[in-house]
Amino acid sequence: MTNKYALFTGCLIPSRYPHLEALARIILPAVGIQLTEDLAFSCCPDPIQVGGSDRATWLAVAARNLAVAEEQGASIISLCNGCTNTLAVVNNQLHRNEKLREKVNGFLTGTEHSYQGTIEVKHFLQAIWEDIGLDNLKSKVKTPLTVIKAATHGGCHLVSPHEVMHFDNPLDPTKFDKLVQALGAKAIEYDLATKCCGVSLALTGDQKASLRAVRDKLTNIYKNGANCLIVGCPFCYQQFDLVQVRVVKQFNLPFQVPIFYYLQLLGIALGHPVENMNISAHRIRDRDLEAMLSPIESVIVI
Amino acid sequence: MPLITLKYSERNVSLEMKEKLGYCFKCAVCASFCPVTLFSEEYATRKENAYDSTYIYDLFIADDEKRVDIAWKCSLCHYCIEVCPQDIKPGEICTAIKEWSFHQHKAPENIYKLMKTLIADGIIFPISTMTKHKREKLRLPPIARPVVELEKIAQNTGLKSFLGEYDKLQEISKKLPPIARPVAELGKIAQDTEA
């Protein structure tokens, strides 16, 4: 098994949240994940809309992405649940179905790529869990995040379908909590932890349902005493940061829940300065919490 | 609790897409995990614990137009698939309906635009000047996508010609004159004939 990863940034991160891409390029190698040079990837493509429209094209474009990394002897590490899901599902289907593989490779004629079925796809949380390991991760922590009481939202496509994703139990996930606890933070349980962030409902025109999803989850998180929400997917990030602004206004919520992309917290725990974690790009912030995350600031507060 | 009772005409349409649907014993576990049922106003405000008040019930019994409309709400979160004791995979039925509707020119219009963007740009979100500026500031490489190869793939899968046909038909339907009928005169005739 190779331990060299090609970074798959997807569409949403490079176009709307480049600050997360910049962070991944620094923090993943810092925690011990070796990245290759950038490869010529396209959109994954998305499993809900493109995957629902034209299966042949969805399979072929994903197979091309897989082949591009495979040809370099690299695995794929993804920053997005949707990308991970498409690439892992297509990888699984083509790997076990020779006829389908031949057909899809036929669609790649003229691209100079051909999928062989020797590649592995991992979400970055899965790569940290499997390749770095909890104990090793704990040993790398220089600044334990003891002020963090985190609710985690892994997201649907990180864990389902279980038969393909293999990462965690979709109905009772625990690994994301453990990855947060490894950084010295407290993980807070909440009832709606496995429920969808609601972004897909907005994609298909049900804006109200999408807002209700954010409202219900945040209310549940807040009532359970978390002081922030941690995500590992840019779509969930968008829902709980950008869309939260609208939800707070529309439903007159008396609270806000700041969110972090896991790599931001990981960076701080590894000893990177808080101000280098691009948190200033967030719409919802808790500056007191940010100040407490910085060891120097903590001394001043005390 | 009322159980799902599929009308046979509609049931057959769904069965064609997914033969395993015939094994459904209407336990409603799928519905209790479905985010559309949970968050969509249409379903969340219906009476609780009734399977005929759920998204998945409607998905199975609705007529074509409604079925297509609701199938596109599915986020393929897979929870219905994870919990189904009969391994029916309702989420995959949504995907089958989506794909059928796409090729029947019945999918939402933005889906056709999305597919064109995928092939033309290799990225499904627009790259604004602000994004370019942000990326430069963060010292990130410019976004470059393999558009020539994607066009080749779209040719090979038939998507390119399909989208070309779709555009042509859209153009034709835009040029058609609006339907105007002499309703006032017809009303007069109806009055006269009654008299």
C-alpha cells in the first residue's frame, strides 16, 4: 500500500474557500502525510446531481481522475465528502466489475488515460486515522486544545454507503470525535449528529428545508453545551458558516456556533499560530475562543 | 398506523426501475432516517408516525411529474440504504428516476446547465476575479482543468450530442408562438347552443 497522496481539492474549495486549500497544503505534510505534485484532476464529479444525470459520464470522468493518480503510483486524498464518495464508489464499482471497467475505459479513449484498479481513495480524516493513527497523532500535539468543547459533524458521504466507505459506522460514528479528542479537546454528543447538513436540499431548490436543517442541528449542538462545531467537508462548512448567518437572522436565534474545518484545529494543536489558520475568512467567529486557543493569549488572560 | 399501499399502475413503473421494491414490507424505517422527510416543510409538518406522510411514500406512489420533482430532492445520503431490512436501496431508486428524467428532458433546467459547465470548465463553480485574487494572495496555483479530455469523454459517452439535441429543442420551443385560442367566441357559442 502506498503512502504517497495526490491532493484532490475538488470544486468548492479551490473556487470559494481557497483558504482551506492553502491550509491543507501546509497541515497535511506537517502531520506526516506526504503529498505529490499537483495532478491534472477535474471535478470529481458530484455524486448527487451529475451522478444522477448521466451515469456513463459520471463514471468516466471519475475513472479519469482515478487513473491520473494511479499512473503516478499515488493514492488520492480528498478534502471533501462528495469527492471522496464519488471517487471511492466509482473505484469500488470499477474494481469489482471487469465488464464495467472495460466499458468505462472505452469512454476514456483519446484521453491517454486508462483505469487499472490499483488505487486507494481516502478522505483526509480517514488518512489521518489510518496512516498516522491516534497515538501518533496525540504525540504530535504541542498545544492541547483544552478550551474546545466540540460537536463534530462528519457528514453523510464520509461514511455511507458503509460497504464502500469503510471508515466508520454511519449510524453511530465515533472516529471523528476521537480525532478531535486526540487534540486535547472535548467531544460533545448531540442527538442530530448523524443528520445531513442540508446543503443538498438547497441544491435542489428546497431552501426552507436546508435552513431548517441548519437551525435544528445548531440548536441541538448549542443546547448540549458545545462551543464550536467541527467539520471535514467544504459543503457542510458552507452550510454551518455562510448559511448560519442567514439562519440566525431568519429564525431570530439567540446564539451563534463558530465552526472550524478540522485541519484548522489540527494546525493549532501542532503548534501553528492561530492567526495563520485563516479563521479570519469565516463569517461566524468567536474571538474570545480564538484568543483562548493561542497559548500566549492564555497566559495574558490568566 | 396506515401502511403504504402502492397503486398497481404506479407500483409497476417503480418496479421497472428497481425490481427489489416488490420486497418492501412497509416498515417505514427508511422514512424515519430520511433528511427530506425530516426537514422539508411539506413532510415535516404532516402528521407524525404515518408512513403515508413521508417523502419515500410519495416517491413510490406519485405520478411522473411529481415523482421527478421529488426524486431530485434526494441527497443520496444513503441512510435509507443503510437501514433498509430488505436491502431495497430506496436512494438508488431516486438516482434511477433522476437519470431517466434527465434523458427525457424532464430534469430541472439547472441540471442541464451544470452538466454543460462540467464539460466546458471541468469545475462546477464559477471562478470569479475575487477567487483568482484570493488564490494569488494565498500563493496557490491557478485553477487549470483538463477540458480537452473532458470534451473527449463527453463525446464518447454521448453526453455532448445529447446536450446539443437538448439545446436545439429548447431553442425550437422558445420560438413557438404562445397558444392563443378564441375563448371569448367559444363562450358565446356555448351560450348560444345552451339557449
